[in-house]
Amino acid sequence: MYSWRKIREKLFICIIILLSLLAIAPIIHLVIVVSINGIAIFVKAGTSFFTGLPPTPLSEEIGGIAPSIIGTLLMTMISLSITITLAVFAAILTTEFPKNSISVAIDAIAKSLASIPTIAVSMIVYTLVVVPMKGFSALAGSVALTIIALPYAYTYFSMVLRSVPAIYREAAFSVAMSRWSAVIRVLIPIARKGIAVGVLMTMARIMGETAALLFTAGRFRNKVSFSPTEPADAIPLLIFDYILSPYDIWHQVAWGATALLLLAYIAIFFAVKLIVKEVKL
């Protein structure tokens, strides 16, 4: 017979498993529902779903989401390049000179930005960028996305750089390397895979943002635009607008767009897992 201690242990394990299943059940349900509905739209619309323009409310053709795809890629690339550059330099500065007044200010600003609601960021960028430019644009959307993603990227890169053992810094200094030379030639190469994970996580954060684009991007879906100074659209914006509409054709497009965004996230997830598996210090 089992002792009372073993019974409690088995009972505790069963409760933990049950609670874990309850926690992930909604996520699994969402993934299954989105996959079933989204793949059905891919099959029905074919490649035109990725190359065509969105349908009109009374259209019988599903059309496509090309403007949203291009807009998402354009704003993601612009925002990601700015965010990663600023975040890496800020992380290096605060890691190497933690007691410097500039480092303290950067850390405080990053924590403050992380607590600002994304819709508030959209309104601020509307006032400071959209109004002076006299119109919505992909550039304004990129600025809003950068403000939102910057504190997350900075925090992650700081953690990665601080995780590098001090012995590597000491070894670099022992061969007469300057501090910045040690950072560039020793610390960053050691932490490169962790930084790569941070880049992918930041990309995922940017790609899925909706509220920041409400008053900045412009929801422009009449044609495909590659210009950062022209109005643009994004996949999350299209999903938000279409799923709230009363038109069934737009609901179908929203399902397909959601499935595409989900596939992008899954690809990023597996890329992160692959990189993390290979991280060695």
C-alpha cells in the first residue's frame, strides 16, 4: 500500500497536470480554430490571397491582403532597424557604465516607456509626427512601433550582456584591450546568439501590435505602397477592422490574415528555440 506521503505526492502531481492543461487549453483551442478557418481561406483564395487587394463588402471574391503584408513588412523593417540599433547601444552603455548618470537616465526612461499604454503612444505620435507631416504614413507607424518595442529590446539585451561572465572582460583587459574594444571583439561575439533571440522577440512584438497603428499608419488598402512617407496598412489593423465589420466576406479575410500572422509567430518561435538550444557561453 501507498503511504499517505506518496498519495499526497501523486495527488499533487495530478493537480499540477490538470491545472497546466486548463491553462493551455484556451491557447490550443485558439490555434486549432484559427488554423482550420485560416487554411480553408488559403485553399479557397489561392495565391491571390497574398498578392491581391482586399475585397469590397459585397464582393464574391475573397481577394487578398497584399497591402497589409507589405505594410507590415515595411514598418517592421524600419522599426526593427531603429529599435535594435538604439537598444544595443543603450544596453552596452548601461552594462559597462551602470553608475553613469546617462545610464541611470536611460534605465529610468526605458522603464517609463514600458508602462505607457500603446494607444497613448499612437496618439502622441499622431500629434508629433502625423500632424506635422499632414497625413498618415508608414514612417509614423514605425516611430510608434519603435517607442513601444524599444524598452523591451533594451531590457532583453541588457540581460544578455550582463549574463556574460566577468572573466571574459578580465581576460580582454589583461591583453591590453580597451573597454570598447573588449565589448565589440569579445562580449558581443559571445552574446551574439542571445542578441539574435532578442531581435526575433522584438520582431514578434512589432509585428503583432495594433493599437500603436490606429492613429499613425492610415489603414491604406487601395494599393500596395512601398514608400515610408505614404499611408500604409498592417495585418493586425486589417484583422481588427474586418472582424468587427458586419460583412461575411471580410470575416473570411480576417480569418486568413490571422492564420498568416499565426504562422509567422510559429516560425519565429521555432527560430528562437533553435537559437536558444545552441547558446553556449
